[in-house]
Amino acid sequence: DGESLFISDLHLTPDQPATLDCFLRFLAGRARAARRLYILGDLFDAWIGDDDDAPLHRAVRSALRELTAAGTECAILHGNRDFLIGRAFLRETGCRLRPDPCLIRIDGEPTLLMHGDRLCTDDLAYQRFRRRVRHPLVKRLFLWKSLASRRAIAADYRRRSAEANSAKTATIMDVNQQAVIDTLRRHGATRLIHGHTHRPADHVHEVDGRAAQRLVLAEWRDGVGEALSHSASGWRRLAIE
Ligand code: OKV
Ligand code: MN
């Protein structure tokens, strides 16, 4: 019943206009011909509230609106950077916010969709940051502030995070194998699709003696993207240029 496309980690920012152009061409082309588009988090490099009316945000909003108006269903998951995407953005774009994790069926197989940051359980400092900023009261307090103070706070977070990450090892920043297996088991899923780690690969895990597949999406950068496609002809990774 048509093509489903999975993308994540575009990290759209005014500093990378080539990646934005690539995404806009993708929305007007391949995505528009598809039945469904799943954006598995970190569409934006930063998101400090739906009321931030930067030119980049306006361009993405109207392109997504055109896509959904043309009949492609668009589902979006929060990433670790754009977890403040809210109701106004969804209303303006026609996208549907899905929870993380989100269980769907593809080819009759229970398939779990996640951003991936929740699986990085070895990165304790990040998980602490995640709990703090995702607390409903903390989010509300942040969104009550002026755009100028939110921008200042966000800049400070980005600077401190860059410092912290340069000291972390690659293993700490990857998914935890046991977290993957526990998550697959808890949801009875035989397949997991996620992004976040920027380590595109097809993995096989053993869950209670059965094989489960983990498909990791690539990040988009320097004007080049990747989409995972599922259609009647099966699974394929597409280079988006
Ligand atoms: C998002 C990340 C910056 C990682 C702050 C409350 C608080 C929200 C926020 C501020 C930062 C999102 C919203 C951004 C993710 C970074 C740096 C590292 C690892 C508060 C609620 F606590 F200050 F009140 N933030 N921004 N990082 O710039 O988009 O995920 S952000
Ligand atoms: Mn991420």
C-alpha cells in the first residue's frame, strides 16, 4: 500500500543551507509520492518553542504543510534537540506527533520506532539532562520566558554540551545492547528503527532466542541525506541529494 519513508537527524540549522535545500527537494519529490513519511527525531538542530519564527522554520513549516495537504501522512517523533516541538507546529504542518517508542506493523511485523537517545543508557550525564529538561514543569517554565532569554539559555546549553561530549567515548554515546534487547522484549517487537547515534547499520539482535532486526538511520549533512524506504519491493536505503 505505497511507500513508507523513514528519516532522522537532519539537524536543520541556518548554518547548513545545503541540507535544508536537500530536505525541501526531498519533500517536494520522493516524499510527496510516498504514502507515509516518518521523521524519527532531530529534524531541527535546536528548538526553543513553536513561536520562534526564524526563516528556516517558516520554510520547513510550509513545505511540510504542502506535503500533508498533498496526501502524504507525516508522523514525527521528538528528538533530543527538538523535543519542544508542540501543538502549534503540528497544527501548522499537519504532522502527527507519535510517542517514543511507537509500535507500528510493517509486513505484519511489530516494528518499534524510536529516536534512539533513550537507548544510550551508559551516558548518565545525558540521561540526567534529559529527565531534567523533559519534566513538564521545567518545560513550561522555559516556554514562559521571552524568546531572547530562551535563546541565551539554549546557547549556554549548546556550549556546555560540546565541552562535555568531547570528553565522552564512542561507546558511552552509542546505544546500550541490553537496553535494546529489553526494549524489543517489552514491546514484543521484532524490528527497531532509530537514529540519533549517526552510525547507520543493519544489526541483528537475539531476543529470547529469536532474531530481531535493528535498522539505524544516518544523519543528514553537507547537503546529503538518507531515507530508509519500505514498499512492496522490500527495504532499501536511498541516498537523498
Ligand atoms: C537541545 C541539546 C541544546 C543534547 C532548557 C528547559 C531549562 C528546555 C530547554 C534548552 C536547549 C532545547 C530546550 C538544545 C538539546 C542542547 C545541547 C545538548 C545533548 C530548559 C526546557 F532547563 F533551561 F530550563 N532547552 N534547547 N543537547 O538549544 O534546542 O540533547 S536546544
Ligand atoms: Mn539525536
